[in-house]
Amino acid sequence: MKALKYFSILSIGIIIIATLLSSQKKNGTYSEKSIKQINVQFQSKLNNFEAKLFTFEKLLNSDFSSKEVFTSYKNLRKVFKKTGLYIAYLDPEANDRFLNGAPLLKIMKKTPELSIVEPKGMQVIDELMGENIKEEEIKKELQQKVSQLIKNYKNIKLYVSRLNLTDRQVFELIRQELIRITTLGITGFDTPGTLLGIADAKSSFSEMKMLIQAYESEMRNINRIDLYKETIKQFEEGIQQLNKDDFNSFNRLIFIKKVINPLYGNIKKMHFALGYETIDEVYFGKKTTNYEVENLFEKNFVNKEYFTTYKVEKNHEKVVELGKLLFNDPILSSTKKMACVSCHHADKAFTDGQKTSISNAGEFVKRNSPTLNYAIFATKYLHDLRADRLEDQYEHVITNPDEFNSSYQQIIKDLNTSPTYQKMFSEAFENKEISTTTIDHAITAFIMDLTPFDNDIDLYFQNKKAVLKPEIKRGFNLFTGKAACATCHFIPLYNGTVPPAYLDTESEVLGVPKTKENQKIIDEDLGRYGNKRPKEHAIHYKNSFKTPTLRNIANTAPYMHNGVFNTLEEVMEFYNNGGGAGQGMDVENQTLSDAPLNLSEQEISDIIAFMKALSDKKQFDEKVNLPTDFPNKSWNQRKVMSNY
């Protein structure tokens, strides 16, 4: 009970005030009839889900048959998906912790000491439903988890039932649900045991259609009934596609292309046409997604600025130019031979092509160089997630004895001896001095711009490319379906930053072997467990590593944190066999399922074709003219030590 009371009286007051204010249109009128109807139905859904939970619990405590329980569970999920979209929007923390969080151990945030939280909610129950529920141990655990959910749900309901949705929030929650369906629903993330994600999406679509139907008269009043009818037609087309409830054969590519993206755009158009306030008008902080974007695969769908302290301003191009120069300049290292570009080459998607990177002494370190393309989209950095911001990552490189072996103080002192650098910093940052912050922000600005979003898949979903090769289409559907790749590499970023909120970057335990030849011996690198952050020294993080983006993966071999695999074929074979545990390795905390994927050679080939299609069209170069006006003449002859 106490765990759920994390909203202060002040927080609730702010929510109530914001709710009252944002119920108004910009012209000062209200849509009382529509929103009143929606809130009555919302309260009904809350009660209905609770009733279905009690029915399901009662059945579990009886002499049930597996068929009876599964039928009851499917009915429970239908009501859950018609209720969950409201709760996930209104109380995302409670949703994640108690109602529908992933079935994995987590660490509590904002606590002074390490605190591990057991998973709870519908995903945990779904995973158990995929087991033999007649087995006594599974049956007891299922009964316990359902009883626990009922207790937690009562508290969640007590809180959210006191809230009244506003018109603004209705449109926002529909768009959030469209993101969730695309990234977590139809991919199987939300239903790890039963794979009922397609049926789930149908229930959500029915609920969202009902919400939009409440605005029919208002759309008529503003002479936009055409937009309303088009939107309803898209919901109906989506429901029709979702009627083909077969997880493996469902055509996710067409569903996203023909239904999700058009709907995502039209919901925004309706919101704006009706004149309701938007999130940007009532909340002025940084947001993870850009509400004005109409396509989930557009360049600015996820907001880069959220993930950094750097704020893009009018001198951005000059800041990027300076950042590129610093990125390529060995002046930042103690030897004046090593630069960021030593381990991150533009033609290899800013990796270095080595199994593991090379130190300033010419020796191999223990980890592979990760790509910097799209690296901005994360809430934690480096393979072991020990850095909270992209800017924090640089300090680890600068002070590392194997890398730059320097300090910010020394770098600032050295850069200040160059009139060229002094001028460039002054122009880029409007007369600010060379400092830790301006150095960090310059390099960050450069890395932020390594995000063209112009590969064949992007262009297809952006309606800039009409046709994809058949093997790429099949590969996309396998990647987001049977192969379960998208349950860790979330589309459209294809990394581990979890949608729809994009507030947390995941790490996974895969059982990565030490050598390719003997895949029953795990690599000794402890990963996140050994990142020297006391609050993350949890046993379930042993051998856990950041989930990287798969964008440009064709250019970033070798693969895994230790570069153990040379080809995508080797990587796919590893996953197809169930990771380390699936091949007989003793990995107690593996987060990857150890069950074989049973992918055929053709299916593996199709997935690889899709992954290769994630390569950007835009090419970046490393051509810069390094300043040669340092008083130390030897520095003016400096050359970069390369890992080629």
C-alpha cells in the first residue's frame, strides 16, 4: 500500500489544475458532452477489469481445465487492453511497477541503497500462462501473482478513478497507445508467454475507435467530417487486419505502413483541428517524443534534445563543426596521438572494425568499439551503462589510462594556446570560454547529427520509397515477430531504449561466449554488475550489457561487447540456438529466452537482408583541417593513431 503512495498532495494538486486548464479549447469553449461520455466509459472499464480479475482468480482456485483457464484469460486480456491504455497514460509508474511491467528483476530508482524489485503484473502472468498451468508449482505461482495483482490494482484504481480525462489527454493517450501497439504489442513484448499481441491490439483499436467516435459531432461542427471519417476508416481497416490473429503470419510491415502511421498522423490532425491545447502548451520541459511529428519513422519522432544537456540554438552548425574538429583531433590526449576517431571511423558507422579496440600503447582492450550513429538515443552509455549522459561518457575516455589518459583541466589549458580554437569556441558558444561544458557540448552536437534516418526502411515508412525487396519485407516481419528481435531492439530506433516513454535504456544477459569455438564458456567480463555503481551491483546484472542500435549493423562487425562473432550469420546462429543457456552454458540470469527460435536458413537469410537494409544512405567523412597555430611546434605536426 505504501509503495503506491508516491504522489504528494502537491503533485495531485498540480495534476488537477492542469486537468482543469487543459479541458479548455484555445477559443475558451468546452467539449463537455464528448469528454463526459468518455470519462463515464473510463470508470466503467476500471470496474469491468477488476471484475474480470476476480472471475479469473476464482477459476484458478477451482478444479479447472487448461482450456477453461485459457479462455478466461483471453477474455481478461480483452478487458485489460481496453483499460490499460488509460492507466499507462495517467499513471505510467504504477503501470510499469505493478500492472504491466516486464517479467524481469529491476532496481528501484531514487533510493539511497540497492533495492531489487520483483516483477509484477500482466506480463508476469502471461509468461506463466505460456507454461503448463496444471503443473502444481506453476499453478501456485499463477494463483499468487493474480492475487497480488488484484491487491495492487485496487490501489491503482483508487488513484486513477479520481482523475478526469481532458480532451487533450484523450488524443495524447491514443497516440501513446499506437506507439505501444507498434513497439511492444504486435512484437510480442507485452505477451511473452502466450503471444496474444495481435488480439490485444484489436481490443485496443476498438477502444481507441470508440474514443474518436465521441468527437463526431464536434468534427461536424468545424466542417472536418472528412478527416473524422478517414480516421474511423483507418481504425476499421486496422481491426480488419488484426482479425487475422496469427502471431507468426501477421503482416506487421503493411499494418504499420497502411494503418499505424496514417492513424498517428490523423489523430494529431484532429487534435489540432479541434483546437485543444497540446502537451507543448501546458508542459515546457523536455519531452522524449515530438508531438507534432506525424510518422513514427520520421527523423524527429524521438527528441534528441531530451537525452542531453546541450540545447540546439542558432549557432548549432558552428557547434557541430567545432565538435567534429575536436572528435578528430589528438590534441585531446596526453600523447597527442589518440583521438575519438582512433576507435570510431565514419566509414564503419563510427566503429573501428577490430574485435576489441586498441589502447594508446597499441594493446587490445577488453571491449569492442560501439557505433556512435544514433548513440544519442539512450539514457545510459557505454557497454556497462556506467555513464548517465553522453557527456559523461567523454570523461571516462579522457581520464582512462588506456585511452586519452588526460584531464579536462589539461585539455582546456592546451586548447587555449591555439588562437584558432579560442576563436571557434567563442563563435560557437557566443563568447563563452573553453570549458568542460563547451567541450562536451561541441562533441555532443556532432554526435547528435549522426542520425540521418534515411535507410531503405525509414524511406519506405516515410512514403519516400515505394518498394522493398521481398526478402527485406519478410525479414522485417520475422524481426518484429517470430524471431523476437524487436522485443529487445525496439523499433524504430532498433536499440534498447524502451518505448513508449523512452525513459530507460535496457541491458540484457545473453550468455555471450568467451570464444566462438567453445560457446559453453561465458566471457568473464561482468558488464553492468562490475560497472562500479553500487546501486547496480545486483546479481541479475552479472554479464549484462547495453542493447545497442542495429542501425548500420552491416558496417559494425565484429559483434557483441567482446567482438566474438565476425558475421551476422554467426550472430543469428547464436540467437537461433537460445543464446548461451540454449547451448548448454550455465547462465542463471539470462534474460534472452533459452528456447530455440527454430528459424530456417531462409528465414535467417531474410532477417539479415532486413538488417542490412538498416544502413544509412548519408555518408559521413573524417576530413578536417586541424589547427596548426599551437606554440608547441611538435603539436602542429600531430597525427592520429588509427585502429585500422
